Amino acid sequence: MAANWRILAERAAPAECAAVVKADGYGLGAAPVASSLLRAGCRTFFVALPAEAVAVRAAVGDAPVVGVLAGYLPEVAELYRRHRLSPVLSTMEQVAAWRAHRCAVPAFIHVDTGINRLGMPPDHVEALAAQPELLAGLELALVMSHLACADEPAHALNAAQLKAFRAALAASPTPLPGCFANSSGIFLGPDYHFAMVRPGVALYGVNPTPGRPNPMRPVVTLRARILQVRQVDRGESVGYGATFVASSARKLATVAVGYADGLHRALSNRGRVACHSCLAPIVGRVSMDMITIDISELPHELARPGSEVTIIGPDYDVDAIAADAGTIGYEMLTSLGRRYQRRYHGAGAPA
Ligand SMILES: *Cc1c(COP(=O)(O)O)cnc(C)c1O
């Protein structure tokens, strides 16, 4: 993950490379993720919600900026104050409330340039620039916007958003520094980099350039154990709903991982599992705690009770399992369950 941050930082330079560690570090653990990225050189972190920022602040210490993408939520004002959180202000009301909050921490302004999700319209940025009293006493770090289609380089919305963002920044008499690109946005080229980039998913090894070779290093390996091996005869069914019926005698293994662990039920009769570089298909439905895989083609010694199989790894990566599940790597990672034994490797891994 640290290597991925360096790859992205190098590509985006001279822009600063921040890191998005929302949703518990995309499911991988906000504290170990943030402290590892801090050691790699990252100095700005973003979370979605103020409560998520508490663990990140504890992991990175006082100096780094910890931004809250949801904006300023006055009902938890105390969290912002105590943990020195930087809101990404997305309405004029939030700007006013933050000014009243009187916290000497830099804030961001979020302008919506076409995703129509969060952020103020570009003419509100103009209004802020034209009326400096609205920002009086408020330290402004950057103006931010978010791309809707960065993973589709040919999509017309990318250039349209870029144009709108440039116009919003130019509304100010003193040029405002911008922050625009998520992971995929970094790969749209230097026009999209501005003063800061804020990748998330690419840090965790998901391909930010779908359809092209993955420029990132893999981060997650997920393994599970075979509980039992059995033979089924032609015509026998497997699992809930009897959705798989053997067309010939098959050898099956039952593996201790299921949808409660984030192995989406959509992988029923679709997903695969790696056993020493061979891919064994999931047969029957994914259940809460188990899957059944067809190991008929595997040598006996590779798949016995107690053997480990690889759910996510080099032969079947997070993008491949996501595609089989009909989703994206983001959702696979953030769905990873709580009952795995998690091991962190590398310098500074937590004990
Ligand atoms: C989640 C998010 C990011 C990170 O996006 P990735 O596609 O994971 O790189 C950046 N900016 C905003 C506003 C986000 O919500």
C-alpha cells in the first residue's frame, strides 16, 4: 500500500498526494492504513464522516490535515474541535456555521461540477470570492470537486467537469488551489491534478484504469480453510435451494467463508476460488458461513480438510471476484467481514 501511495504521488507530482481512508480504510482498517501511509509521506487524509476521523487522528498525530468529506455537521461540533478536523464545506450554510465555530483549522470548499451529489454550485464559489467577509477568519485550504466518470477516460463529462472546475477556481481574484482527482482521475493526466490529488481505491490495489493493466500493487490476500471434502453423484444437488445439480460425479470441498464475511451471495454458481493457482468454481449458493467449491480437477493433496484456499490473491484478484459478483472492487473491500483474523505485514505493521 505504501508503494502504491508512492506510485500515485510520483505520477501526480508536483501536486500533493492525499489519501482517502473512509469506510475504515476501505475495509482494511483505518488506523493501520493511515499510520502506514503517514510513514510513506502522506500528510492529508480524508474520511467520509466525523466519527471515522477519530481513529485516523489517533493514528497520524496532530500535524496532518484530516478532512471530513460529509462537510460540517454542527450537531457533532465537539468532534471537529477535539480532533482538529477539516470539514469539506458543501453549502453556504455550512460555510457560515463553520465560521461561527471559530476553529483555527483549515477547511475545504466543495463545488459540484456535474456529479450532482455533494457540493455547492459553481456560482456560490464566485459569490464567496466576491464577498471576502463570508470567509473572514476562516482558513481555506483548497477548493475541491469530484469526478463522476474518471474511470471512463473517453466520457464527455470528464472534460465538462474540468472546464467547470477551472472556471470556479478562476472566479477568485487570487487563484484558488484545487483538488479534483480521485484514483482514476490521476490517470486522466496532469490537467486533472491541480494542487492536490486524493486517491482512495488505488491505494488498496484496485485497478484505477479498468480495461487496462493494473498499475497498482496488490494489497489484500484473503484465505479461508476447507472444512470438509465430499463426493456427490450425478443428479445430486448442492446447497440451499438445490440450485446446482451435478451432471456427473463430482468432488466438492466446503470452505469456511460466506456472505457474512463479504463474499456476496451473487457469487453463487459464479465465483471461483484459487487453490495453488488452479481456479475451482463455486457450486451452489453462497451461504452465511460457507461455500462449496468443485475440486474434481485438483490433485488430492492440494485440497483436503484443513487446506487453505485463496479467495482474493494473485490468481483471482479483487477486481476479478468483483466482476464475477457483478460489483466493483470498492464494494468487495468495504464488505469484508469482521471475523477474519487480520494480519498486517511490512514495516510498522501493528502488533
Ligand atoms: C471516495 C472519494 C474519493 C476517493 O475515490 P477513489 O475512487 O476511491 O479514488 C475522492 N473524493 C471523494 C469526494 C470521495 O467521495
